Amino acid sequence: MQNLLNENVLVLNRLWQAINVCTAERAFTLLYMGHAEVVVEEGGNFQTFDFTEWRDVSRAHDGDDVVNTVSFKIRIPRVILLLFFDHLPHKEVKFTRHNIFERDRNTCQYCGKKFDRRELNLDHVIPRDRGGTTTWENIVCACLSCNTRKANRMPAEVGMHLIKKPKRPKWRPFVNVTLSTIAHDSWKHFLDLAYWNVELGEDVK
């Protein structure tokens, strides 16, 4: 049962937009408290079930994704819908090496070629000894060749140009989950990885 309770469940907000992934244990808590309902697709149509309805439906299910309690059995939900939450929460993206690679898509920001992360360095566009800061707006991925060529100079001084201006990303927090989590088949309707990977514009609130 312990492993089943740790399985991933996709969380939708009240507008049916994917916003997070939680454990089955957390999903059951939300269902029992009346804060969420289970979403199931049948023949292209979506049905929702509250806790009692889902428990009743689970009686006829013989799969291996059922949790048995003392008085009843209940199936692990794969998608749940929050009944009172309609926001797409923003979250400050941590300034880490991993997230810089994610923002720049493992691509050298000078030559435009994609590399394995082991073949990339982090470059200060404006060198530190010229007042350059270690911030989202001044750090980019650079391949070893471009990094060596630029050295401790400004890009223009060596005839180099950035393929795009570096800036602080505005990812929805869920993007990191989709990149690292194996999605269940029932998630496909709600997930479009290309959509979740697009950086949100400054005008998106």
C-alpha cells in the first residue's frame, strides 16, 4: 500500500489547467475533505467523482491500483480537479546552474549550437572585473570554444554576439515536474510539454 500511496497524481485547478503533481496519499486527503474530485475520461468525455462516488465506483475495479482499507477499497486516482483553486501560481525560479542550462536549453548563447552540459560553461557576459554581476541577466551558457575565445572581454570586443538577451525566467512551477516525472496515459489530454516549457512573457500575470 505504501508504494501505491506514493504514486503520482496530476492536479488540475478549477479551470481544468494542470498546475501540479501530488502523491496519491495527498490526493485522497483532498478528496476526503471535499476539496477535489477525481477526473476520468470515458469515450472522449470527462466525468468527475467526489470521494463517496469514487469509493463506490472502485468496488467493481479489479486492477492492481487499488488501496484496501478495513471497510472498503478505493482506486488510486490519476487526475484530480481542485474545486476552489483557479490560479496558475508563480514561483521564483532558483538561480542555479541547472536552471540556467534549462533556460538556455543547453545551447551556447554565442554560436547557437546545442551541447552536452559537460561541454558547457557559464559565462559572465559583462566580465566581473568590469562590474558584471552574477545574475540571470548577465550569465549565459557558453561552449568551451566560445568561452575560451571570449575570455575576460566584452562580446563585441571579439566580434561575438548573443543569440538572445539573457533574462530571469518566468516558468510555471509545474514545468520542473513535467520534465522529471513520467506522466500517466490519462495525463496526456492536460499536458503539452512544449506549452509548459515556453517562458512566460512579461505581460503574463
